Amino acid sequence: MQKYFISLSIFCVSFFISNAQISDTDSLLTISDQAVLADEFVRVYNKNLNLVQDASQKDLDSYLELFINYKLKLVEAKALDYDKDPTYLKEFNSYKNQLTDAYLTDKKVTDALVREAYERTTNEVKAQHILILLDEVETDTLEAYSKIEKLRERFINEDFESLRKELHNGKSIFVEDLGYFSAFKMVYNFESAAYTTKIGEVSRPFRTRFGFHVVKVLDKRKSRGQVEVAHIMITNKQKDSTLVPKDRIQELHRLLLQGEDFSELAKQFSDDKSSSNLGGKLKPFKSGQINSEIFENTAFGLTNKEDLSQPIQTKFGWHILKLIDRKPVESFETLKPELENQVGKDSRSQLVKAKMLEQLLADYQLSNQNSNVAEIESNLSFDSTQNVWKFSDNFEATQPFLTIQNTTHTAQDFLEFLNKNQRAVKKEWPVSVIVKKQYASFLEQSVFQYKRDNLENENQEFANILNEYREGLLLFELMQDKIWDGAKNDSIGLQTFYNDNKANYVWPDRIEGSVARSSDSKYTKKVLKYWRKNSSNNEIAEVLNKTKQNVIFSNGEFEIGHPALPKGLDYKAGLSKVIQENSNYFVVNVTALKPSKQKSFEEAKGQLISDYQTELELNWIQELRSKYSVKVNEEVLSKVKLIISN
């Protein structure tokens, strides 16, 4: 019986779901008679479900209200012709071109190149090279090739420095020490030559777009991977004129060697506010990602977890580093998206493009050969007086030359291409060579352009992504004018909002003075005695820190709750008692109280603008809901709810 009930339940659920299917024409809602399809709402809801942190936004009815607000803004943007603005169109088309490029690749070729790039990313090559500079379209290469062959023999047998002094001129011959490099640091065929040449050997001559090279491989090593460290930084620019950054970092280093907690010291004393609240932790980084060679080498030089560096100085200030973790190069699956992006921008992309062209020619039933080329060639000549290519007088330039699906290019189109791209060829070449080379380029450009122009109709995924950006950019432009800049520029409205909400803009209680911290209560007690005698912090430090770092001082203005202050501190002027907090002891000399007070308009302006923007948007949404009619198709909404819930 139980088995029957379970089977019946499954049947009922399946029945309701099958009857809750939505078609690609089902309209979920209309805004001023403009239909919004249900499948768009379902797709957007499912895509964004895991991105929202507010639980209320995951509720479908609440999300529908947000979705309606979003669509209302878009209707308003189009009503105000934001979609026709030249700046908007320029930015949108720029993104469209970038996105299109990602879809015009051959996946198999790309995957193979990505896999190869990963293998090379895990290793670094140390190399030197000799280059004979040669124009990339030069066809007479015998002399240059013979020259590089002879230099290869010398490269094998002679001292590199001697060769560099004799041969390198920075114009036609380059003799360079390249150091260590890995994938994507050089043009692809140079990189390939380096990675396939054995250590100690010199490659055979090979050509890149720069000319002919030979490369000598000196060493190969595993990449250093990535390192994660925490740091304490004392900036060179201190508000407290009595604080010497080098002395402070030395004080902190002594405390660390005495066993003090790195995280606590970072929270209390590090001037890098982006990491101090995290105990000084930085994001993991690889070679070349930190804008300081000494910082990077110090980090990679730490061997064991919890190892501390000596204090080092960078252009930012003084640092102490602690090793948190070291990791080898990440897995292929982790790095794959980044590698795919790099392959698309690297010279490898030409290999991918060639393979994609082959596929598109097959899709559009085209050939590399064109019977019209011969007629073009026989009727083409170069007019050197006007520096243009011309057809014979009796040649019909409007005749079809290349047809791709429903798009036809005429002979005149090819002629214009020739004249626009004269730099790609040399005028002294035979006409047959020029036409052959330029037709190959014209065919490639035309086929890819046809694919670009029709991609939104041919690929639904591409169409969805593009539309999301189209709407997002449109909404950004509208919000920028209507809300964000509107709030900043509405001085009268902003002042009125401030006057009505002054209670929200108040300075918290603050103190001014000095904080002494020690891991031993006897030293904070001694600090109290010295302070009662009006001794300065420097005088006290000289006495108490003579043999080791027993106490450390902080001076300035502190908000109540500041990490440098003990939590048990009373808000009053004068000397505090010794306060214990965990394993630390504090004593505070409060020289001035700065009680809570009203922020002035200028002091509150940053938060004030943000709050005013929120107020403006809420009022604006109400205006839009009054201006445009919104009708929800409840029957379709019920289907949507059933589909999403299951």
C-alpha cells in the first residue's frame, strides 16, 4: 500500500508539472501593453537566486516586485530615448563586439591550446635569444635565414656577453637575456621554441612577426605557485609626529619574537586598514602580482607556516610578514577560465581563428576558391598617381563577387577593401599575389562579419547575455542621471533631507590621549606611575624597553570601540586603571573627551547622499507605478510558481 501511495504521489507531481509548462510565447506581465515573457522571468530568477543574500528577495512574490520595478525603469529609459544616446550605443557596441569574439572560436582548438598553456604555466624557462629583425610580410628571406644560421653556430660555441657587445645594436640585431618566463609572456611561436628546446641547447632558426630568432635555453624550473601571507605595515606617513616608522616596526618585531600574537598586533597597530581587521591577512598572490619585488621575494622566501620575516621597507612603508600558506600552481579546472581568456588575446588566437573560419566556410557552403577572382585580377591595375587600385573602364563593378547566405558583396566592395588595406601588401608584388592574399583576408573578414551580424538570431545563449547587458547599461545610465547624480546635484533637496533626519548623523564618543599595552601587568602599572610624574611616552619606553619590548604605546584620537582601546575603558578624562583583556594589559591616559555630537552638513555629506539616493529611488518607483499600468497574468504566474517550486 505504501509503495502504491509513493507511486501515486510521484505520478501526481509529474502530472501537475507537465501541465504547468510555459511556452516561449506565454506573457507573465505587461507594462503599458509591452509584454514580458514568463521564460525570461524564470531564467533571470534562477540565475540570480544564489547571488542574493536578502532572504526576502528569494521569495518569488517579492522577487516579482523587484523584477517589475526593474522593467518599469527600462520602460522609462526607452520613453526618454536613453537607448538612442550616442554614448550609450558606443559602449553597448563595444561590449557586443567583445562578447561576440568569445563566441567566434573553435572549442577543440581552444581546449588544446588551453591545456598546453596550463602545462607551460606550471614551469618557467630561462633563456637568451638572437633576433634578426625582418618585416613580417617580407618574402625574400634567404639572406636573413643564412645570417641567423651562422649566428646560431656562434651562439653555440661563443660567450653570450661577448656576442651581445659585438652584435646587439637595437635596430636590426637583438641579443638579449630574457630571464625566466612562462606562458603568455612571449609570442606563441617563440614560447613554443623555448619550451621544446632542451636545457643547454640552441633552437633551430624560427620566424615570428619580428623576424628570425634562435633561442638558447639555460634552465627550466617549476613555477613558484602562490603564497599567502599576513603583514603588519607601518606607513611612512604618520599623523603622530613622535612615531618613527622604523622604530615602531622594530618594537613590533621584538614583541612577535617574544611570542605576542601576530593577528592581535596587526589589528591594533597595522596601518594597512584593508587587512588589519583580518589580522593582517592578504589575498594569495603569484609572482609578478605584487607591486614590490622585495615584498614578493620575502614572501616566497618564507618556508614554513607561521615563519616571520625580518622587517623590510617598501615604498609603502615598513612591513613584517608571516607565512600563512604556500600552494603550487592551481589545478587545471581552477585556472581554465583565466587561461581561456588569455588564449583569446594571445597570438594563439590566430590558430583558433583559422580553425573557426574552416568551420564557418563549411556551414555557409563556401570555398576558399572563388571563380570571380580571375576576372577581378585581369581587370585590376594600380594607379600610382592617385595611389589607388582601379578596375578597367568596361568592367562592371556592381556585379556579385562573394555571396554568403543572403548577403552579397560586389566587386566594388572588394576594390574598396583593397584600397583600405594597402599596407598589408607591397606594391612591387605581382597583381596575382596581391589579389590572392587580399582575397583570403576579404573572405575571412566577410564570413566572420556575417556570423557577427547574425549571432543574436542563431545563438540563444548569446542573445540572453547580450540583452542582459543591454538592459543593465541602459538602467545604469538612467539611474546615474535620475538618482545618483540627481542626489548629489540637488543641494536644496539634500539640505532639506539633512534637516529632517539629523538624528541619523551623529559623531560617536571619542577620546584623545595615549594607550599603553603590555603582556605583563607590572609594566602597565609602571607606566601609570611614570604618567603620574608627567613622564613622556618616549621617556617611559626608553626605561621599560631597554632590554626587550615590554610595552608599546599608541597616541592620537580614538573612537570608543577602536581596536587599540580596551573594551572595559570608562569614558572619562584622566588615567585609567590597569585593564586586562585576554592575555593583554592596558592603561589609558585620556587627555581630552570628545563626546557625541551632531555632524555638520559637510561632515555627514557622504552618508547623507547615499541615504537621499535611496529615498529618491523609492519615491521614483511609486511615480513609475502610477505612470505605467502593470498587469500580471495570474494563470501564467501560477505555472511559474509550480515550475520553480519543483
